[in-house]
Amino acid sequence: MLNPTNEQIAAIDAAASGAPVKLKAYAGATKTSTLTMIAERLADRRGKYLAFNKDIVADARRKFPANVSTQTWHSLAYSATDRAITARLNLAKEPPHHLASRYGLSAIKVPTVIGKSVELSPFQIGRMVTDGSARFCRSAQAAPEAWHIPVDEKIEQAAAEELRSMLLPHVVRHWDESADPGGRTAITPDVYLKLWERSRPNIPADFILIDEAQDSDGLMLSVLRRQQHTQVIYAGDPYQQIYEWRGAVNAMEHIQAHECPLTMSFRFGRTFAALASRVLQLLGENVPVRGRPGIASVLVEDPDARPDVDAVLCRKNVTVVGVLANGLTAGHKVAVRANIEEIIAFADGADRLMHGQRAYKPTSLTLFESWADVQEYARGHAGRDLLPIVQLIDNHGTDYLRDLLSRVSTEKDADYVVSTVHRAKGLEWDRVKVAGDFRFRTEDDGRTTLAEDETRLLYVALTRARRLLDVSELKCEMLRVFKDSVPDLR
């Protein structure tokens, strides 16, 4: 971009002052380009661009000037960690049930919200210990705490709290074994990242650039807060924070720095900006997104219109499967951006349950003792997300599900891509359809509402399109909540 906007000029000037800066950038508001401009303005200083994803770092390496080095958090930590620790990355991982046996943990019976008690196997218990240790590694805490231990949402709350308390000493033990330079157990990269964070490192740079700052976890914030003599420049959209389930915190709310807004989206025009602004109002944001003048935006609301699209975005993996099945039946070439391994694991787990065996993965099936239990749960309100894939398996069998996934095309050869919203984050297409599988709620007073995390997910979905956005499949509740207010925001 040769001609920065007034907002970008203000951000560049703020960064030139040497003080910490927070760029609050809406979807498509060129935050990475703005960071590049800042780096060029600070050409006489040493910069460091940090991200978790290798591909993002590789892309940044091509964009930023020579005064900025780009690196992943893990590579930075790896180079500063005792080789006695990192050498254990290549050791064979201990199976969860072996760990449970070594720790003296046996099967436990727990009550569930579906009205029956189930047995947690040693495999499941061992995995809870290792998952608790992993969550601790991504946090800012100095030692593991009970809330780090993930417990299946189908376990009753009181039992879940008791389970966490009982397993906490074992999570502490697992962390101590992982952190021991003389230890003999395998580790994950998050272990040396946590050890590096606990060493209170100083990052060698005059300024640090943090892109997608809203996805920062507690560990990242802990490291950055300690860089007392280094300027940190954060860029992110607090309303695109959709990774709570993996330990991310909404860092934009916690960062204490001069805030510079980037409200002009260069991705779409005023119609889509008005719709996005309505979503932001539900999240308490009164500063609207500004669409770029001159970009034509077509909002499709008629379910009979069925325009050609480049991407279909779904909230759930199971919806992706349904859209894929419909597309293949129609003779389309369909690409998929979703957790295919988890979908195949669901088919494998369903087979085990149908044959009277417990399923150890995916986690959505681990607490069921039979396929009949899954069917019953899926028919209830709590299990409604599972219903489409349960019905597909009931009607066609698990081999049909595997066959669907084997017929997926590459994105290069496909007519369109079907993606979860999580996998679509950071991407854009000319023509996008959003599936109607969001969790709207009807309150006692008749109002239709959407939970905050669901609202952020919807905001991400509705801001991926450049030219055409098909919302025809969204539920009537969505249309009542958003559609009527769009004209008032233009």
C-alpha cells in the first residue's frame, strides 16, 4: 500500500515514539501491512516478528524489511533450552494408560449429565493428566493448577471439580518429570517453551511485532510483559478471538498500551461492513467497521437463489461432512478445510461402540458405553451438535463416511471449498456462503440471543467474503437479530 490511511499514519507515528502500541484492527483492515510500514519507519532499529505458525513466519519473512527478523516462538525457545531437555523430543511417547499404571491410577466411575454413571478408563485418566500438563505449559502460572485439567463437559460439575482435585498432584508430578534435565520421559515442544518462559528471557530486539495478538495465550503475555526495555507492538482483532478451547486468552483486553484503531476494511464494501458492525454491537462495540468505497457487495438472503460460491463456512465438522455429501451427490468437486482425522476417528469410534467396545477417541465419544447412548444423547438439546453425523452413520454406515472423505479434491482442482470457520480464519474468498449451524438461544422472555463466543465466530464467518455473501441458510433467529438492523448502519 503506497498511500497509508489517516489511521495507519497515526499508528506509524505512535510506534515511532518508542512506546508500546496496540493496533485494534477489524477484519480486512490490513494490520500486517501496517506492521510492515511501522518496520520500515523504524529502519534504524532491530525488530523481531514472532508468531506460533511456521507458515505465517515464512510469509512474513518475504514481506518485512531487512531490519526485522522473523521467528516462531518455539524456535526462539528451542535455541535457549538445555539440550538434555530438547533431546527427549525424539523419544517414544508414553501411552496414557501406561502413565496411569505407573502413577497408580485405576478406572473411576463418575456421574454424567445424561443421567447415568460411566467408567473413566486408565487411558482416559492418563490423557487427562498429560492434557492438564500441556495446558499448564501454555499458561502464565508458575505451577499447575486444577483448572488446567480438562474434564469432559458431560461429567457433572461437582464430580468434575472432585476429579480435578484428585488428579492435580499427578499433573504436578508429570510436569516435574518433564522439566527434569535428567528425566527419561518424552516431552512435547510446549515443555521447553514453558521452561524458557520460566527463565524470564530477554528477547534481543529494539522492538517486537506481534501479529494476531488476540490469539496470544498466557505464556506469550507473560514473556512479553517482562520485556521492560523493548518496545512491543501488538496487532489484532479482539473480536476474532476464537481459540479459548486451546488456551488462548483475549490478549487485546489485557494489553496495556496506546491503542490505535484500524477500522477501514480493504476486503469488502459497505453492505458487509454494516452487517459486521451489527455483530460487533452485540459484543458491546459501538465503533463500526468501515467498508471500502467502490467495492460492490451482494448480500444473498433468498434460499432459492443458490448462487455459485467459492467457499461454504460451517461452525461444526459434522456440518462440513453434510455439505460435502450433498456436493459430491450433485457431482461437484469439493475441497475440505476441517479436522478430517477427527471425523475418521468418529467413524472408528462409532464402530467400536456398535461392537460393544469403548471408544478412546475422539473425545466426543469417550464417555459413551454404547452407540445407543450416543443416539440418545444426540437427540437431546445438549447433544444436538452430534445429531447430523449420528443420523448420517445410522442411515448410511461408517464406511460411507470414510468414502466421502476419500473423494475430497484439492483446493486447486475443486469447484469450491467447505471449511470450518476456525480453519477459515485469516482467509478470504470472493463468494462465501455461511451455513446455518450456529447455536442461537431463545430466552425465557422470547428474545433470541447468541453467546459471546458464538457471536465472535459468526463475525469471523461473515467477514471472509469480498464480493458476495450468502446468508440464506442461517436460521430465522439470525435473520431477526441481524438482518433488520443492516439498513440502519449503512
